[in-house]
Amino acid sequence: MVVVTVAIIGLALMPSEPGPHIRQAAPKAVATVQGSSPPPSPDPVGEPPGVVATPEFARQVRANEAGLVPIIMYHRIIPKRLASIDRTPDQLRRELEKLAEQGYVPITAREFAIGDIRVPAGKYPVVLTFDDGHPSHFALDESGNPKPGTAVAVIQQVAVKYPSFRPVATFWVNREPFGLTEPEGQAAAVRWLVDHGYEVANHTWTHPNLRWLKRKKVSEQIVRIERLLKKLGVPESRTMALPFGSMPRVKKSARTGSWDGKRYDFAGVFLAGAEPSLSPYAKNFDRGAIQRIQSNGKKGECRKWCSQYWLEWLDKHPGERFVSDGDPDRISIPEKLRGNIVAKRGLQVVAY
């Protein structure tokens, strides 16, 4: 048993040995649906208590921080589905409750991309992502709380029912966030989300297919929405989702570039499907093309590529799944993966 301090950019792909997981309880997360919203906490929403991982502890919880992470992609959340990618509020609720029951804890896309994964020991990170900033994702009612039936209201309700289910998600928006056209309404919406631990980030200005744009136009699309978000009081985006999942012809222009004197440099660029992502610590992790899973059942083209299929697959193959050691300052992995580390930044690696 060893504890090795190394510089790390990532680890090789995950082991295949399944095993039981010992889960420890997380603190209650902030979750308000009706009534007055509490003032935002200065601490990260739902952050687990401090743990110092040792080889013995990592083995006990079967920690595998080189495993796969499901990043689930949602579009409209509407009472009656009009397209195959739509989900109803009840379908969203059932999927989130199943995730909570299985031991998943949400983190934001930003936290995932930068490797800041603060999940209780023995539990599994999941990233909930919503594209296009649709009105069904978020709206405030007359009391200033999430409007019932919206994605945020559902997330908050699930967090009340399952206190270890951290109420956070990432919303990638375009030029009219959540269908709002007035700056005052846009600012109120994004401020509520940011203050309550949600991420609001870049999905380009008009949602074009970036594959067909020249490099300068790609950068313009990214910078224009970034400037709007800054004006609304949103922190600088660290992530972006590609419209239609379509990569520009010059791949790196989606992640880094500049237009009209403004630069951008994302920690992660996200695709539109169709499998779980490698761990951000994995040697082969490509932060310029991060995989996601469409939320859907197992019909048609989703028989093997959408959330129901992959969540069932991960449940049947627990050795392939990212399992947290509960210690954000250490990366815990099976001993056989210890040699797959290259230099990047100093972190302590626990190998067992």
C-alpha cells in the first residue's frame, strides 16, 4: 500500500473489477421550491464533509477516480413531448430520483472539466446539462421561486426528497436565456441560478452549426454570448456546449480563440452524445471533445446510446464507474493504474 505524490494530468482508463461500494451520508443540500429562498451560502452548494483518503480507506470504498462519468444531456422539459429529445417533467423527476437512489451526486460541468469533484466517499458524480436555455428549464414565479414544472423546480424537489442529491446543474444558453428578452428579467434569472450553485455558460449566440462557419465567425458566436453573460453578472464561462454537437473545422477554435479584442479559453467543450465521459483525470481525456449521453429510454436509435441504457450498463459494470474517495485533494485509484500518470500539476495520488 502506498501514497505517492506526483504531478498529474490524468490517469489511464478505468479498471474492470466490480465490487461493493460503502457509501457515507452527505450533508443536506440547499433545496427551496416554495416560500422564500434562503440567502446563498458562501460555501459550495452541498459540499461533502472533509475526508483524508488513505489507501485503506480508498480500498474500503472501492474508490476508482479513473472511471466513467455520465454527463446527461437534456433539451426541452415539457408536459407533452413534441420531439424525441424532449422529456416531460415527470420523466425528468423519475430519472433524477433513480440517480439519487443509486448513489449519484450532481456536480456542474465546470467542476467536472477542471477536476474539482467534491462527492462523498463511495458515491458517483453525475453531470446534469441543459441545452439552449429553454423557458422550460427555468422561470421565477411571483414569489421569486422556481416555477413549478421547470427543470430547476424538479431538481430542487428531488433534492428535498433525497438530501444527498446536490441541487446543481449546468445550463448552456444562447442570446435569449430561458426565452427572456428584457435585460432585467435575464439578469434576475441568471443571478438566481448562480447564487444557488447552478452554472450558466456558453452555447453560442444564435446556435449555428459551427462546422459550416469560418474560424472568425466561430469566435464571434462564442464571444458575443460571453459578453452578454458578463453584462448579466455571470462569471466567465469555463465550459461550452457545441450546438448540434458539431465541431468546427478547426477543432481548437471551439475551445480557445478571440474576437473583437476578447479572448476565451474553456476548460471543457462538450459534445452531444453518445456515451459516458472518461474521468477528467484519465490520460486519454480530451477536454476539447467531452462526451455526453442523451436523456431517453431504450427505443429506436436510443437502444444503445441514451441514458437508460448507459445507467443500466454502469450499474451492471460497477468497476467501470467513477467512484469517489471523498477527498478532493487526492486521486484514489487501484494500484495497477498508478503508472499511467504524466506531469501536469501537483496532486497526491492514493494507489491501493
